[in-house]
Amino acid sequence: MKTRFNTYLLIVISCVTFSSCEVDVTNDLTIETAAPKLIIEGGLERNLKNPLDRQRIRLTTTRDFLNNDTQTPLVEDAVVTVSDGNTPYVFSYAGDGFYENTEIAPVVNGEYTLKIIWNEEEYEATETLNEVPLFDAIYSVFEEETLVTDEGYFAKFDTTDPEGIANFYYHRIARNGEFIVVPDPGNSDVLVISDEFFDGQQRVGVNPNDEIIFEIGDEAIVQQLGISEHYYDYLYEVFVQSSAGGFSFVGNPPPESIRGNVKNLTNSANRPLGFFYAADVEEAKLIIRE
């Protein structure tokens, strides 16, 4: 086993996928680049504390390995729909690679199917939205400097995991409105986690990200997302690969592209990158005080 709100993780995922362009470098340094691959970023989120006014999915492509252009290749001409099993909701292009819909309202246990038609090929992915437990409490704690963290205030929470249900979580935290995700080895076991070792138990003093330190007066937004096992596996690999010695757009790609859940129904050999997810979001805000 192993968006508005996920902007910084998308940067990480984009870096990983953009760096995974396929090339064949021969002994005489002749470069043969593969055709661009579709990249899918985003999904559906149910957030009762802070309802989203729209759901967003971003489509881009990979670029040539030695292409020095820093602009992200955008997909602007795709047909994108998400179905809840009854109604297909059209996601309209809104610029910068984003496709949006203001009508779909994700629900717990709902199964959602993404369909994309682009470049004369059809893509599909299906995800189920799993319920997330509420916070029992949220608070800040001042901690002295240690060998691994600086001195400061940290946002923490208590929550109770449902008993007898396999749950998978993704944690996000913002400082003064800015959600930050740092790609490093520790985050593969902190930002994403399964309840394998705490099924049915209360979790007390959970620090969702010890790299984000607060000062008095700062606003903290803490989110716990209920995600699928497949999305958990995907995010785990994103953090592992993006932190394995670092990466760059040129010359230092990760070991391999990360397999998502989107399939190419027209041409299975032309596998897309990225992931379409559905998540339930528990959110709380906190002003840091002494």
C-alpha cells in the first residue's frame, strides 16, 4: 500500500510529471522526443465548512525534455465532463488550462466519472468520495527549537478515526491564506497517512506539517481530506519521488513517471499522467495567540 486549495501540491506534481518527458538519448547525443502526454490535475472536493463556488480540473501536457521554454503547455480545446451516474456535468474552459463547473455538488459515497476527449482520443477515470471525520479540537502549541525544527507556534488538531473502516487521509495547512506543501521525504508519511495503526482511535496533537511555523497573529487553516486508497498511493509516490535527491526540469527527472487513475480508452499505449480525485474536506481556522 503504499484548486484553489491544492495549488502548491499541483506545483509539485507538475514538476514531477513535466520532468518525466520520454526521450531516447543515443551515444551520439541524437535526441528523439516522444509526443506530448496529457496531464490531469485536480478533481472534486466536498467542503461543508467553506463550500467551493466551483470545481476545477486542469489539463496540460508534457514538453520536450530539452525544451527551455518555461511556459506550461496548456490544453485549451478538450471536451471535459464529470458524471455522477445520472447527470454528465460539462466543465467549461476558463483559461490557464483550467476547466470549471459551478453546478456539480459532490456527496459522500458518490461515484464520479471523468471523461476527456482531446486530440481525437478519449480518457476516463472514476473515483468515489469517502467521508472524512470531523476535528475534535484545533489549537496552537509553542515548541522550542529542536534538531529538526525551528522555534515557534505549530497548528495541531485532535480527531477520531472511524472504527472498522479503512481510511486514508491527506493533510493541508495554510499560513495567512497560503497553502504550502514542501516536497521532502518526511511528508510522504505525514501529509498522507492511512489508519492502519490507529483504526477507531482518537488522534491527539496531530501536527499536519511541522515545516510551517506560525507567529502570534497569524491565521492558520488546517484541512484533513478523506481520500481513496488509490489517491493515497499516488500522493505517497509523488512525495517520495519529488524528494529523492531533488529534481529539475532539465537533466534530473525522477526515476519514473507516476501512474495515476486516468486511462486512455482509445490508445492504451499513450498513457496520460496525473490524477482525478474526489475528496471530503474537514476544515478549521485558527488565529495564533499566546
